[in-house]
Amino acid sequence: MNRHRSTAAILSLLVMGLGQLYNRQIIKGLIMLAVEAAALMYFIPNLGRAIWGIVTLGDKTQGLEKIGKISVRVEGDHSIFLLISGLITLILFILFVIIYVMNIRDAYRNGKQRDEGVMPASFSQTLAHLTDRNFPHLMLTLPALGVLFLTIMPIIFMVMLAFTNYASPDHIPPAKLVDWVGFQTFANLLTLKTWSHTFVGVFTWTIVWAIIATVTTYFGGLLVALLIEQKGIRFKKLWRTLFIIPYAIPQLISLLVMKNLFNGQFGPINQYLGYFGMGKLPWLTDPFWAKVTVIIVNMWIGIPVSMVLILGVLTAIPKDLYEAADVDGATGIQKFRIITLPFVLFSTAPILITQFAGNMNNFNVIFLLTNGDPVKGDYQYAGSTDLLVTWLYKLTLNNSQFNMASAIGIIIFIIVASFSIYNYRRSRSFKEEDMIQ
């Protein structure tokens, strides 16, 4: 009774495609055989070296080796190349295993059809089914592969670097090999005074910045939206257009213009202060004023975004609620507290959480406006306004502290992911609850 399904599955387990050939699906079986042949040609010479490279990260350094009286330059193992190529090979192997399992399931399923007296689909029927009912899956395959190799693989690579000693100048291949050190990088970040002092300072400012930047832009946008939507306000379309202009202009241009406006020597803002008999302020050169400056500029850029979102919510609030509140004698503040604010928070809570996470990693505002400066003498490769993400950038590109930067990247991910998941799950909009119960 189960002869065909068992035989087909066993044959496909032994050699990919044999089950399909047994089920008289010739073209599909030949394609499967070709896939396994190509996989064997690639994995037989490369899989073992890939595993060896990931485990050892190489065993030979670059240098000079004497052969008799002649010194010959010997090329060493490049630990990072071994890690990347090994990671790619392992991902390809996992994909091949998934295809192999699918091949066995396909052979079993078609063998089951034969046991039930139904002929398996021909190649043309399979192709038609693939391009019809499974067309969305087919079209998603290429983007999924792109995400796998261009997003997921680099993340895995970064995580792996955090457990090595890949840092300048002592462990830069091929002159020097990179070694696995376990959690030593994280221990150094949290216990060594030079690193821990910088980490605590930058981390504290990152949290303070994320809170202030999110609160000011969100409630600033709420205030502007409420003012525009007030009864009796004329030229509402004009006001909306004016306030959306800072968001419409590319952020790069806005930030570079702001950097010149707040320049302590020749910036127009300090010149105007001088006209009114006030002293020049060190907007970008003093630690305190630099932080104030980035918060002000971030409000200029971020308030229009919140305003647009909240305007859409305000127009969707039922007017009869306000009419009922007027009948009950509610004041404007009471209507705002009981009706407007709950509706706005319910609809924009996910956006608020996203804005906080985005401000944690707000690279553009800090890097383009202050570059993390002014420099703080007791900080390790960081300035007074550096966030964790800009510090990570400096550690990577300017100072070659790749392992430390990777450890910081993991910490950023843990903080942002934990905060976002926790708050998303607690928000009523995530649970799809009704606003009024």
C-alpha cells in the first residue's frame, strides 16, 4: 500500500532526484541530480576548509622564510577572509540541506499520490503551478536571498567578530592572525577603566538623547498639529506646507546648513547675538552647548514628521465626541486629556516606539552636525556628543577596533530590540484592541 512513497523517499534520501525519477518525473529528477552534482563539486573541496577556517582562523602568518641563503616572502592566512568565506560556505550548505529535505518530501508526496492511484504532476504542470499559485513565493525568493547574504550574513559576521581580538595594531591579518577570545572583548569594555568610563558616559548620553529627542519631536509635532487644527485658524494648507518644508529638504543639506548657522566664529546666529549686545555662545565647541544644539536641530527636523502623522489622527477623531463633551461642559484641557490625547497615543504608539529606537541610532544628526565633538580628553576615541552608533563608526573606520565596535553593536541591538519588543507587546494598538471599550 505504501510501496511507492517509501521507495521514492529512500531513493531521494540516497541520491537527490532519484525519487523523482522513480515517480516518472524525469525533468525534475534530472534537475535535482544536476543540483546535487554542482553542490558536491563545490562542497567537497571547500566545506572542510570552511569549517577549519572558522574554527582556527588560520595558522600561518605573513613573513619571510629562509630557503638556504635566500629569504622568500611567505603569504600568511587572512583570518577575516577565512571567516567570511567559511560563513558563506556554511550558509550555502544550509540552503542545500533545506533543498535536500524538500526533495525528499516532494518524492514522498508524489509517491503517496501514486499509492492512491493518482499520477504525479508533469514538469509542465509543476511549472504552471509554480508560476500560478506559488508565484508570490517565487518572486520573494530573490529578495529573500538578498536579505540573507546582504543583511543577515553581515550581522552574523559582526557578532562573530565580537568574540575575536580583531583590532589594530596587534591583530591585523595577514601580518598577524586573529584569535577567538570568547567574552573577553565584552569584559574589557565593561571592566577596563579606559573603555568602561567611555562606555558608561556615551551610553548615558545616548539614553538621555533618545528620550529628549523623542519627547521633544513628538510633543512638539502634537502641539503644532493642534494649533493648525484649531477652529478659526486661517490658511491651514499654507501652515501645513510651511511646517513640512524642513522634512521635505534632504537631511544632509539641512544639517550642513545648520552646522554653518551655529558656527561659533562666523555663524549668523552668533552675529545676531552680537548685534543685540550678547556674547557669542560656543554652540559646537562646548560639551553642554553642543548637546543643546543637536537637540534643537533635531527638533527642527523631527517635529514635521510627528506633525504630519498626528494631523492624520486628529482628522479621524469622531466629531460627535467633542460635541458630547461640549454638552457636558468639558473645558478645552479636559477634551484634550480625555479625547484627543488617548486617540493620538493609541494610533501613534508604534510610531513613538520606532522614533525612540531610531533616535538611539540617529547617526546623521550627530555625525553631520558635530562629528561627536567636542573631544573629551578622558574618552577612548569618543567625543562629548557621540552616541553609541557614532562611537562604533569611529572605532571601526578611524581606529580599527573592530572587535570592540562589534561588541558595542551587539549591545545596541539588545537594548533597542528589548525596548521595542517589550513596548510593542504592551501597547493596545499592537494587541489590536478597540480604542473605546
